[in-house]
Amino acid sequence: MLDSVSSRSAHRDNGRWDHHCIPRDSVDALLASWAARRPELDFSPVGVIARLGRVRSHIDAELSTLFAAYGLSPSNFAVLVTLARIGGERGVSQRRLMDELGLTSGTISVRIDRLVEEGLVTRTPDPELKRNTLIALTDAGRELFERVVPAHLGNERRLLSALSAEEEEVLAALLRKLLVEFEGSLPPHAAPLRLGLVLAPAHEAITMRSSVGLPALPALLVRKAEEGGPAAGAGVTTGDLLTRAGRRELRSIASLYAAIDDAAKSRRLRLELWRGNESRHVTVRMTHAEPVERSLAATPGVTARGLHVV
């Protein structure tokens, strides 16, 4: 349940938020049970992780019901919609499709086999690359896509109907913030050099430091400091743990980019870091002051693994 501070804030919003009046859910009951049984343990992460899982199970069931009405499984729908998005008349390579969906070669082959049998896609040799295979939608596949996607989008809108547009935007932003910590991020090709660092996210930093007996602090771990880069020039080195930048706690790459934005005018970014068990402060002189929003970093894809290049 939200605490009294959140409740007071909700009331000050003149009715915009109703979070202080949300009924208790099954996870609240779970947390209350554990609090009574093991009061010395902190179960607060369960409040987020369990809700993500339970909401996902409800949504998956609803989506599957709709797909089944069109003769599709969720996995087959994912292939069709991806082909419609990235494939042209020529089709797309099976390797590209595999990467887009985050699947193994064996799994994607099985799914393509089924869709070929159903007449929804074709699999043909690539005339330009003999070892490559091209996957394309058939006319029947395109027609099915055109029928199912409007229904699917309407179904998703229905499933989110308990949220206002503002709440939906806030939830999407928080989920994006969390997801990018698992997928990692890269700056745009022409983006200015900001720090010259490769960073591991907080959840990986906790694991790595714990494995060598160091305090498990939720912060960004330096995996590489580019020689000659702004951060290396300030004394940042591989293995350092970045805990604060300016006024911001560095639990996420979003917080670091926000701190860089804060320092755009002065072009000086003050970092607090831990080297082993020792706390240090350094000031990075940034050579570029372009606002972050003009060249936002992005994930390299669903198969990426959690490193941030800054």
C-alpha cells in the first residue's frame, strides 16, 4: 500500500490521482502474510516483481484468446507482425528475423515451418547469399495481418482501460527505464563523445562487487574507460563504481544522462565514485554541451545484454 506521504500528495493533486484509494490486491495479502511471518526480512521488491508477473499472466491469457480467434498462437503472431514491420516484397533474412524476435535458430526454424505449412509465409534461398534464407509474407499472410492487427490493438487498449492517458505514460516510462537496464544502450552514430565509458547496470554491479566481497551498492560499474576520453582524463578507471553525478543518485543510465544534461552549461560533471572500499570525487570536463534529448541513446535490440556506452 502507498504510504501517508503518497496519500497526501494524491489529495493535493485535486483528484487527478486515485492511488491512495486502490483496493488491496493479492500481492498486498502476500506481503502482509510474509510481514507477519518474517518481519525481519524486506519483501518490498516482491511488491513490484510479483505484480509484474501476475499482470503479465492476465494479459497473456487475454491476448492468446484473441489470437486463437484468428487461428494464431502468440508466437506465430509475433512472426507475422515482425515480417509486416521489417520485411519488403523480397522478404527478410531468417537471421534478421531471429535477432528481432530474440530467438534461437532452432526455435525460429520451427515457427517458420509451421507458418509455411499454413500458407502464411514463404521460405526461399537468397539469390545474393547462397547460405541465406529469405522469409516473406504470402498474400494470405498479409491479409491475415490486416485483419488481426486492428483487433489486437483494440484488445490491448481494452486491457489498459483502467489507466488514464497520464498514468499509462508514467507506467511506460518506468518500464522503459527498467527494461533498458537489461538491454543496454548505445549512443546514436553521430552523437558527441560525452564521457568515454562502458558501464554495467546496477543489478550487475551488485553481483560483481558481492562476488569479490565488496559492498553491494546499487550504482553503475565502469567496465571500460576509454583512453583519452573525458572520464579517463578525470581519473575514472575500470572497476570504479559511479554512485552519484551532481545531485543525482546513479541507479540507472537515465539518471546519468539527466546529470549530464544538468551539467550542459558548465560542461563540468562532478562524480562520486567508489574504488574498492574508498570513496572519491572527480570532475569530468565535457567537451560537448548538446542537450541529451537531441541525441538519445537507444537499446541495441532485444538480444542485447545490459552494457551502456556513454
